[in-house]
Amino acid sequence: MKHAKHLQSLMLGASFLAAGMPSWAVVDSQGGPGVRQLNFQTPVTQIAADVYWLHNVMLAICLVIFLAVFGVMFYSILKHRKSLGHRSASFHESTVVEIAWTVVPFIIVILMALPATKTVVAMKDTSNADITIKATGMQWKWGYDYLKGDGEGISFLSNMATPREQIVDMTKVKSDNYLLEVDNPVVVPVNKKIRIVTTANDVIHAWGIPAFSVKQDAIPGFVRDTWFKAEKIGVYRGQCYELCGKEHAFMPIVVNVVSDDDYKKWVDGKKKEMAALADDPNKTWTVDELKQRGEKVYAANCVACHQATGKGVPGAFPALDGSPVVNGPKAGQLQVVLNGRKGMPSFKQLSDTEIAAVVTYTRNSWSNKAQENIVQPAEVLAARK
């Protein structure tokens, strides 16, 4: 009877838990990790295929060595134990045995190292790339600049697109690509060699896509590079692979591999989009117009550190609400936004209008009442010089 009551209480508790927590089906992420995935992601580059093969072969070699060594050990323990009348042998070193257990492992290591070295050397050969893209890590998003090849001149920021309410509210249904989706993916053509140049403007980040077997650190003040040549059209996902702060888990990487025709269409569309967003720096805006636009720029670029309330993160990121820099001369704030400072990256990649808008927004928000309450794009343009 006691056990029945206990079982009944457990079932009742489970029903309350089920009623309070949502249930949804977890599916494979398109181009990302799969449900119950036990091995590497399906390779879509030759390098990734080589890495996959090396992984399986070396795992098999290690398994054979493990079974052989422990098989002999357990056989000896069972068949030569004292209870069967065996007595321990007394002998000195054997030259043959010494040579054998030195030469055999050396041969195994060489056989494993030869194909691995060939693959590592191929990984580092970034020459003769069709397209070169610079990936700049920043807290906490990626900036991309197409430096060479089709699409040269294209530049954009890539932010995580997963809604914040899905992250903070466990009752919200998660998207299929939860934490692995962005607003602006990298787009490249299929079967073209793509060189990725990595750097960072604040702390160390790392750019990588598992399906490409690509992972390269992005270090402030240094330039590193890697490459890939995707052989299959599709969407492929990765993340920042270097712990870079509190939002480290929220800066995914998405590469969209498309056909040559679709890539040309994307390039044309992206350049038209950039031209449309390139506002005339000589245009004069009202305070309300700049505040409205600045709120969007702030949400995309500043809210992770300084928070929506402008209070910042004590001990990590300063508050903008009541900040002497924000409430002081606007020239000082412009220099901080353009050139950065200790603990804050430069935001030169934003347009003159975007910088003017976000500065104006901060100077007129929360409890701030800056005397110089408006910044025009022309002032930002002049400050860049």
C-alpha cells in the first residue's frame, strides 16, 4: 500500500511537470548538429572527407591496439593465476622484446602521421582562392568583408537571429535552428575555393564550420587564414569556438552555399541593398528621426553589453544611462564609438548615419539629457578624417 501511494505521488508530480513545461519535437538542425548524432557531420569538402577518414582509421587502429593489449593481459591473468598452480617467473630484460616494443609503436605512429600530415598541409594551402572574405569577430557578432573575387566590396554584420524570448523563457517553443541562425549569412558559390581571413577587434574568437572541417582563431591585431571548397549546395552552421565572454554562445556562423547563378543574383541584390542603405551623409535629420533609427542600431549592436535599460553589466560593461561620456561633449562620444577604447571595439563598420543615429539615441534615452543632444551624419564623416 505504501509503495502504491508513493507511485501515485510520483505520477501526480510528473503530470504537474508535464502541464507546466512545454513539449516539442526536437529535429535535426539544417546544416548543423543532428539528433542523436554520434559522429562528425557529413563532410561537404574534400578536406572534411579526409579528416573523417583519418578519424575513423585512427579510431580503428587504437581499438585494435586496445583489444590486443588488454586481451593478452586478461588472458595472462586468467590462465596463469596462482590458484591454477602457476608461479611467477624470474627473468632479466630481453633485447628482442625491447626492440619490438620500440620499433612496432614507431611504425604505427609513422603510418598514422603520413596521411595526417598530408591533410594538415592541404588545410594550410590558401593560395589561388576564387573569393577572399575577411571575418572579424567582435562581442558578440561577426563582421564580413568580401575583399577579392566576385562580390568584392560587399560588407555586412551577422547577428544571431534567434529571438531573445526563446533564450530567457523556457516555455517558448524553440526554433529548429535554435542559437544557430543569423540575420545575414555568408553566401558563397559551390565548387569555388573560398579563403577566410580571420581577425578580431576585441578578444580572441574562432571561426569554424564542422561540415567543412574549418576552424581558425580570430585574434586582435593578427591575421590568420583558412579555406574551404564546398562541393554541395546547402546551408551549413557553426559557432564561435573560443570562449569570448558572456554572449559567447550567441554568435553563430552560417554559410549558405549556392549555385553560380544564385550567387550572382545575391551579389547584385546585396550591392543594391548596400547602395540603398548608404544614406547621404549631408542629409539633415530631426532628433526624432535619428532616435527612431538609433534604437534599431542600438538593439543590433549595443544591447548585449549595455543592456536595453542602458545600465550595462556592473564590473564588465559600463552603463550608458547617466554616463559622463554620453552626457558630455558629443565629439568625445563619437571618438569612442569610431575608435573604441579598452573593453569596447570600434564600430567604424557602421555607416555615418547609423553612428549618428545611435549616438543621438543614447544621448536622449533613459535619464540622459545631454546638452548637445543631436549628431548629424556629416559630423560623423568629419570625425572619421
